[in-house]
Amino acid sequence: MKRIFTVVALAVVIILAGCTDLDDIYRQLDEQKKDLANVKQLINAATNELSVVSYKELDDKSGYELTMSDGSKIILKHGARGEPGEQG
């Protein structure tokens, strides 16, 4: 009897887990990939001793576009919450 209950409970859990909406998870994963690409660009700039030649605010006010000394461009976006940092 315990074994049947365990098998039924396991089947219910598997069925319910299969009904999960993954769109939000995929959207978050795409955002993480973009953020990681920006971090990689910044690391490459530091490694290659590049400097920021100019910067401008994006048209939609969501961040900045940095122009590096080799002509490449890096786009930095504001965080999701936009909370101010502590004064240091």
C-alpha cells in the first residue's frame, strides 16, 4: 500500500513539474547572457589596456554607450531596480 502511494505521489509530482511555464526562465537566461557578454567586453578592454574615449546616454535613457580607444562600443544598461547606492 505504501509503495502504491509513493508511486502515485511521484507520478503526480512529475506531471505537475512538466506543466511549468518556462518562458520567464528563458527570458531571464537571455538577459543573463547579455549581461555576461557586457562583462566580457569590459574585461577584454581592461586586459588590452583600452580606455573610454567618450560616452553618451542611450536615447531611451536606459543606460550608456561607451566608445573605447580602439573604436569598439560597449552598451551598459541600468539595473532592474535602479536603487541608488550607498554613499562611500
